[in-house]
Amino acid sequence: MGPDGAEGRLTPYRVRMRTTAIFAVALVALGFLLLLLLEPIRRAAVVYLSDDYAVNTTPAKGATFDGLDAQRRPLAVTLKERAAGFEQPTELAFVPGQPDLMVVLERTGTAWWIDLAGEARKEWFSVDVLTASEQGLLGLAFHPGFADNGRFFVNYVARREGAATTVVQEWRIPAGSTPRTATPVAHATVLQVPQPYANHNGGQLLFGPDGMLYVPLGDGGLKDDVHGNAQNRGTLLGSILRLDVDKPAPHVPADNPFVGIAGVRPEIWAYGVRNPWRSSFAPGGRLIVADVGQNLWEEVGFARAGASLGWRTWEGRHCFPPGQECEAGEHIQPFWEYAHPEGQSITGGRVYEGAAIPDLLGRYVVADFVSGRLWAVPVPAEGDGPVDEAEVRALGRWDLLPSSFAADPAGELWVTDYGRGRILQLVPATP
């Protein structure tokens, strides 16, 4: 019997109840469907909405000093083209013990050696890589004993078990040989880290004064660190790893700061980074990290064992998201930052130790990938900064997309131009 006493009839009450139930079931099903589709939609958005940066068709001759650079003291330098014709170069490295030989990486997966003295070049090796958004062949580091053991390491993004994955791999040539004549072979995979999105891969490799291999990794991508990776020490993403590649896998040094702590990955040396795009060791051994910002601030600062660099609670020296209240805590704040009117994506550089440009000596040369600006920033002798903004020197805005820096054996600085495929050297400006 129904509530109105008529069996089989639907009263307005029962109609409303049935309609409400159907609507609720439909909402649950729709929510479940959206949940299933959310990650694929996010991944696709990273690929299809990524910026496609380009340089001017007709490059300007020399540097332009505008914006805040017009108020800074300039330093007279110029960029001398030393090689060209590369496809989206991401890294260059000088071959140890062979000062006229460098290796250039192309994002699309090819590595070339260049003989600067003889102006010769040749493809050295290639790897199959993914190239969506910020993926690709991204980093190379020669082992400190390369001249004797022929070992070097590469960092690239490839598909592994159906997923985009950062791969750190050891390659070798015969001991005592040269890239000019020796074909390298892949020896072993050191590390694999699945990447949830196609951006914020980090991608660099560098050996420290301690002989350890440092691996800066981004927070996994998209934006806002949606999965909270940078402050989660249970994941490798959003961290700077430290590995002993002279010991068996998993290559964890016994003195890493989180060894033996439950729930924390022992490979982690420092954490709290968004997308560390190029790091380097300053004279004295401190690691300088340039971290690409979210929407407002680009930053560069020190990293050290066991410390956080602040992301995602902080963007530069500012609470994130904007307007959110936060406390300074124990993280390391950057010694220099700049706002997005000056650029949009920092490219970390090197401390100048050469002799050709005396006014640069001891300063950290850094760039912005989007605006093409270069600066020379004083490095704090002690403490974490900040530096005196009045001491920052402008090196000008150039028509290039600076993607990486390198120092040659004499301490002179070189930069890759991602947009036009050039290798440039910083030299004194001629009167």
C-alpha cells in the first residue's frame, strides 16, 4: 500500500523522492567521471597550454637597458657567437682535461661534441625522449674522474612502463679515450622518477666538491604544486637529491640528512623547490639554486643539507598564494629575487671566476629565459642574504632565450640560446 492508500500509484511526494534520488545518483556518477578524467585533463592542459616562446625575427644588435635595468649600473659585456645550428640546446658541458672540447645537448634527444679549436662537430649519442612541454634531454655531468674512467651521466624524460619518467643514466666511453673518436654506450640506470605532468622536470645533473652527484627535481608540474610534493619528503619530486654513484644502487650516501628516518626518502638532500632550472656550486662549495616562480617572483638562493627552500608556502620572499598569511619558519629565503615585469622564468648561472671581465669577478651571472635579460648579482660572503639591490649589475636584455650556462676551464662563461640554437661566450664589450 502507498502512503495515499492506493497501491501502485505514484503520489507527488513519491515522484519528488524518486526524482531526487535519480538526480543524486547522476551527480555521484558525474563526480566520479570527472574525478577519473581530472588527471588526464590536467596533463593535456600542461601540453597544449604550455607557452611557445620565440625570439624576434630580426635580432637587435647588442643589449638593451630598459625597465629596472635602466636604473641599475651596467657592466660592459657582449655575447660572442661561437657555434650555431643546434635545435633547442638545453645544456653544454666542457669535457674534463680537454679544454677545447664541449658537449651540447639538444632537447630533442641528441648530444654533439664540438671542437672549438678546429671548429669541428659530430653527433656523439642520442636517446629517445618525450618532448611535450618541458620534457626532453635536459642534463649531462661528467664524473670527476672522467679522464681516467670515461664515465658520465645524463638526465632525460622518456616513457617507462607507460608513464613519463625522469631517467638518470650512466654512460661510458673507454677509459682514457676522447669523445672525438669514442662512441659512448649506456651502462646503467641510476634513477627513475615518474613525472605526473610534462612540466617542472628540473633536469640538471652536477657533481659537487664532495664527489657526489646532485639531482635537482621539480615538484612534478601543473601549477600551485597541486599534489603538495615540494614539502612531502616521502616523494623525490620537489627536492634536490644527493647520490654516491661510486657505490652500488640505490647510491644513497650514509651522511645524507634523512637517512634512517621513517617515511622520508633517503636520497633527498634538500627540498621545497618548484622547478630548479640550473644550479651551480659557488667558490667555497655552497650550492646556488635558481628556482622558477609561479606567477609573480623568480628567485635564486642557497641550498644546504636537510633544509627547505620554502615552496609552496613561499614564492621568493612572499607568502604563497598571495594574500595568504605565513610565518618565516626555518626555510632558506633567496638572496635575490625579481618580479615578473622583468622576466618570467629564471635560468640559473655561475659565479664568474675568469680574468677577461674583471668587473664580473665573484658575481653570480644569471638570466631570464623569457625576457633575455642578464644580471650580475653579488653573492653573500656569509649568511643567506638578501643582497643589496644597489649592488646588482645589469648586463642588458638580449634577443635570445638563455637556457643554460657553463664555465670553461679558465672560468669564462658561456650560454646556450634555446631560441636560435646558438652557443655564446660572455666577452668584454669593445669600445
